[in-house]
Amino acid sequence: MKAKSELRGLTLYLALALCFVFGGLIGIAGYYGGIPIDIRRWMRLGLCILFLAALLILRRRTPAWETALGFLAVSFGIYVSGLLGGLLLDCFSISGEDARGFAVDKINETLPIIISILAAVLLSKHNLRELYIKRGRLGWSLLGGLAVGVLLFAYFLSQGGWQVFQDGNWKLLMPTIGWVTVFSMVNGFMEELWFRGVFLSRFEWLFGRRWAFWMTSLLFGLLHAFGSFTGTLGSALLTFFTLLLGIAFGYIVQKTGSIWGAVLGHFFADFFMMLGYFATMG
């Protein structure tokens, strides 16, 4: 009996490690600029093949099968997004350097991922409740996201963001506000659908709520380090900051059973970050 218990414990830790590694590989293949883009394309394709093979090997509708399906959906969405490149920017002859270009390019990037995730859930005969989209205490969820937004706004002001609201600066930034809003909405929804909708829900089925909470929070923080363009210190600060946000978002989702508060909080995080970015650029 003791040997069986130890084997189950070892299997659990092995499964945790594999899921953490695979989740990290998805993020690295998608966003780590330190690896040449051609190699990352092959990494994305390889992950799609790996998770598809897992679906064929694992027993259907088991927690491990569901987790592999979630990984496949995200990986495939990222792969298609890479194939499209800057399609929308090229179609409409838009520069990728201004707020409009950022927003349009983000739509181009996120739509394949969102569609892939939703399609995988529906084609597997599940419903959107299992991604926390259609269940839970919506009011409390949104209140939690709003509370995160208030804290982020206070932090934004403490870091010099109050200068944005001075007359001259505000007038210069007004043309960018709408595009920053679009960017923040689509990116917030995509990342929460990815981390809380897919990873958190699948990890809960596989490992339980506590392990799922900490795994998704850690992955959320670590994978954002790859997106930093401010050097080592900036990368470390971004990792720590997004780790805290991941903890907050995971808490909101698990306590309310709804993803929308996390989406709202994520929107505020992206909005103030992008607003500060374009304020310094101006």
C-alpha cells in the first residue's frame, strides 16, 4: 500500500513538472525573441504534433486528455498566428509603430488563439462554462477586477502617470486612447482565456485547485519575462509584477467561478502600461 501511495505521489509530481515544462515551451515558442523566429515556428509546429499525438494515445475525456487538448488549442492558435504574421497591417497598409498599428497587430495575433481555444472546447462537446465564461458570480468577479484596476491606477499615478492628465499631454494622447483600449481589451481576453480559462481549468481537473492556482500564477509571471524590452532589471520587475497579477486573477476566478473579473483587471493592467508607453514616446 505504501509503495502504491509513493508511486501515485511520484506520478503526480512528474505530471506537474511535465505540464509546467509544456506550458513554458508554449510561451517560449510563441514569444521569446531570443530564439530566431524560424526555429520558433518549428517549435510551435512540433508542440502541435506532440499534443495531437497525446490526444490519440490518452484515453478520451480523462483529465490528462483534456489538458493535452487545451495545450493543443493554444499551441495551434499561436502557430496559425505566426503564419499570418502582420497580415492585417499589410492589408490596410498600417504602420506597426503607432497605437493603431499596435492594436491591429494585436487583433491579428489574438484572434487565431481565441478561435482555436473556443473551437477545441465546442468540438469536444463541452460548453463555455468550463472555461469560466458562462458561470459563477459575475458581479463579485467584476468587482474584484475593478478593485485590481483601482490599485493599478494608484500605482500608475505614483510612477508619474499623473503627468498624462496634464492639458498638453492629454491632448496629444487623445488620438491613441481608443486604440490602446482595443489593444487592452483583446489582449486581456486572450491571455485570460489562455491562462485562467484553459490552463487553470484543466490543471484543476488534473491536480486540484491549489496546485492549479500556483502553477498558472507562476507560468503567467515567468512567460511575461520573455516579452520585456527593458533589459534584465525590467524583465525581473515585469516577471514579479505579472506574478502578483496572476495570483490576483487566479484568486478572483477561483472564488467567483467567472473569468470576467480577471479580464477586467487584465484590461486595466495593459491599458495603463500602454498609456504610459505612448506618453513617454510622445
